Amino acid sequence: MALKASSTDNRTRSTASICIVIGMCCFFYILGAWQKSGFGKGDSIALEITKRTDCTVLPNLSFDMHHSKAGSSSSDLVLPVKKFKPCPDRYTDYTPCQDQNRAMKFPRENMNYRERHCPPQKEKLHCLIPPPKGYVAPFPWPKSRDYVPFANCPYKSLTVEKAIQNWVQYEGNVFRFPGGGTQFPQGADKYIDQLASVIPIANGTVRTALDTGCGVASWGAYLLKRNVLAMSFAPRDSHEAQVQFALERGVPAVIGVLGTIKLPYPSRAFDMAHCSRCLIPWGANDGMYMMEVDRVLRPGGYWVLSGPPINWKVNYKGWQRTKEDLEAEQNRIEEIAELLCWEKISEKGEMAIWRKRVNTESCPSRQDESTVQMCESTNPDDVWYKKMKACVTPLPDVKDESEVAGGAIKPIPDRLNAVPPRIANGLIPGVSSQAFQKDNKMWKKHVKAYSTVNKYLLTGRYRNIMDMNAGFGGFAAAIESPKSWVMNVVPTIAKMPTLGAVYERGLIGIYHDWCEGFSTYPRTYDLIHASGLFTLYKNKCSMEDVLLEMDRILRPEGAVIVRDNVDVLTKVNSLAQGMRWNTKLVDHEDGPLVREKILYAVKQYWVGGNQTAVA
């Protein structure tokens, strides 16, 4: 009899489980259909993740059986949900560390006031940044390169200030970007053609580029179709919303400036650096800004300067500056370039191009190092909030004049999965070539598993993607596609200095401390990935602060994928639900016995001025 009773109980529990699963699938189907109905103005594709997900994944989670602490029950893992309220509508474009009111309290000398100045803990916002009323999903790439919905960044000043320079035009309910710029009135494509006649862009040698003072990043936008990734930056609102426009277009960009602190990039990172009338005083401060470009420029890399003072003899009247002033400026730039051992390989019209030597041995003027001040730092990648100095960053030693300092780089696409020279040469402690290849293989496996749950991951639905704890860039390499790009963030507290290796793979990224706000506008990323991030920052800063920052930079109906320990993810899940995220907790691809789990989330659509639309 006991056996029969047990069998009946099992059947009852099995029937109940099936009913629960079917009920949840129906709920998510109805939720996706409701979003698609047009009640929300966002792109409802993202929310259909919950509808199209294999619902059999949920019953596999059994925390109390495999992962509970002694004496606890499954109910102990269910945390109360804290509801976060929307911030006032005036914060719709809030950038915590580039806040204009705070910036004006700092010195204007050397653009200090436009650098990062983050709020203290007591001044941090603990509310959700509201999207502007009428916000819609951006156009898919490549249409987004040329068109941006007016409602997403409703600022017209650039259409007036730059009207004759073809930056941006307002047409009805959209902005149109003709691809022009101050120095390329015929369009970015023709301008890049001119560059490509001197710089080997077509053969994959040039893959990563730095655009200083980028405007709306049309240069970077048109480089993308030539398989070049440009990291563009410009100050917050030097011209209204320029970086925001760039990201709305689907082009990599951050808020930044050459000021008093070092750029948040590793040494020997970029194959090319560019300034198109970027208004940076290159000859000032003993050449400090050119020396910083030299630090981040790869041996054999190119520096492009177009606009004042190049070809000043012809253009001085149009630039409204004296011949003497412009001549002195160009002479000073030439002197610093020679000091840096850059070889001038072209000057045509208003464009000049220099090439950095591949090593110090091939630099005749550097043999006597008494002529140049060398930086004393033993770690050229230690840059977070470090003061910029007028000194030259030493290159790694070489055996002969033909060897590339730090190691030669393969062209794209081979470069993406080749062992980075920093690893092959043992410059990252404890990491072997075999360990890198194992990491690469692991991330291909992870991404394959991700795509079975979020079926839109590899389709191009997500254009702007961020990896908050990028490691060697394995996640970005596994999803590499012309349809998307990844901002690989290496936390400043990470155990290993991996960002240099990320760039050697032909990917882009940045250093950042997630206890602070990221240097971007709200709603600029379509998908955010975080692996082990919350464990890394345990006891460093508030989990709530990090999640609120993720919500700030994530688009409505954007997606999140978080990998971490199950105990950590339980807390993340509770907070995420209070931020209007739809969440799903899933087992590791190797099964329920692995403590690491994956949390999938989709941010609900809601806007400012209508805060009761979504409860």
C-alpha cells in the first residue's frame, strides 16, 4: 500500500509540475504578445525571449537539493523584492561622472573640468533613469548609421551649428547623418579613401583606431564597413549630445577628453589614431598629448592629423589665425613627432600622416636618450586616474632593427583567435598560450548555450554590446560579427592586466571601476554581459549601485546575461526584478550540479512622464 501511495504522490507532483511549466509558458507568451501589440513603443522582439525560450529549462533548477547551506530550505533563497522608483524626468540624460553642474566646480585648465568627476556615495541616485517620452528602439544596422529617431535624443543644436559641414540634419521625426564632417565635406567615405591610399587599411593590417574629438563619429561609422573598429571619444556636451548621437547610430564611443589624466586604454593598443580638427593643442604642455597618443599607439601604427595647422600657408585666412601662430604650431608638432621617432609619410592638402617606428633600435634620434624624458613607471598600463606627464613610454626591447617591439600582430581575421603576443611572450603572469586557447574554446561553448536561451543573440538584434568583465575578450570573439560590436571592459581591480591582449586580438575595450558610473549616456547598450563581476566586486561596493548603473546604460527592452555563483545570482535576481527587469535563472550548460548559474533578463519598456504605464 505504501508503494501505491508513493506512486500516486509522485504522479500528483509530476502533474502539478507540468501544469506549472505550461502555465508559465502561457504567461510569457501572453506577455510577449502584449508587448508586441504596440502598447509599448519599444522593439518588442527582446521580450519575446521569454516566449521562445525552451520552458523545460526552469524545472531543472533545484537549489535546495544541490546548493543549499546546511539547515536551510528552498524558501530561504527567495528574497523580498525591493521596488525602485523612477528618477525625476530631468535626469533623462544623466551621466554621473560627467555631470555638468559638478564639472563647473573644477578648474578649466587643461580641460580638467571635462574629465571624470564622480559623485560621492551620499549623492548617488537610487532610482531608475527615465527614458524620454516617445522613446523608440533604434533602427537596425546599417540603417542606424544614417538615421536616428528624434525622440531618442531630441537636441537640434548640432543641426544649426554644423549645418554647412554636413554632420547631421533634422528631417521630420528623425535625424539624418549624411556622413560629412568639418574636414570631410565630401563625406567620410571619400576621406577614408584618401587615408587608404597611404595607410594599409584594406589588407587587415589596421584593425583598431582611436578617434580623438570624434564629433558624431562619422569617421568611425564609415570605417566599420572596412572592418576597422574605432574607439571614438569626445567631451560631454562640448557640442550637444555628440557622443549620444554616435551610440544611437550604433557606433562605438565614450565620453572622454585629453586633459590631465591618462586615457583609459593600455599601451600599444591602437593601429591608428586620428584627429580631424579636434581642437586639441598638440604642441602644448611640452608635447604631453602627443606623448599620450604615442603610448597607446602600436609600434608601426599611424597618426593622422587633418585641419589646423596643416597646410597653414593656404588656409590661414579661413581659420582666422595669423600665419605666425599657425607656423609656430606646426613647427612644434613636427619637433615633437621627431622626438617621438614618428616618420612623416604623407602631407597632402590639410592632412598629414605620421608612422611610429616599430622599435627603439630603428630610431636614430633615440640612441641618445638624454634628448628625451622617458617615463619612469614600470607598468605603462597602470592608467586609471593617473596623471599624464610629458614623458615617452619605453617600448619593449628587441633583438634587431626589424623586430616589432612587443611582438608582431597578424592581420584580421586571423588575429581574432591567434595567441596575443602579450601572452605568447609571457607578459601576463600565469597565463600560457594553452590557457588562452582553453579560455577561447570555453567562451565558444558558453555563447552557444546563450543562443539557445536568447535566440536573438547572434542575429544582429543587439548592436551595441558590453562585456563588463571581459577577461581576454573571449565572449566578444565568439560573437564577432559585422552586425554588432562589443565594448570589452576590464575592471581596474581585475586580477590580470588583460586589456592589452584584448586589443591584440583586434577588439576594443576600456578600463573601468564599476563602483563608479561608466562614461556614457543612458540607454546606449542593447545587451550587457557580466561574468563573475559581482563576485569580483563583493565587499568592494554596493551590488545595488552596480545594477542601477547597468539599468542606466541599458536600452528599454535590452537584454542582460549574468554568470556567477548561485548565491550571488539569487540576490542579483531579487534586485533586478525590482528594477522592472523580466528575469530567468538557468542552470550552467554542464548541468545543475555546477554552482555557477546564468541569469537572463530583459528590461521592460517604460518612459518618463508616464510612470504608471508599467507597475
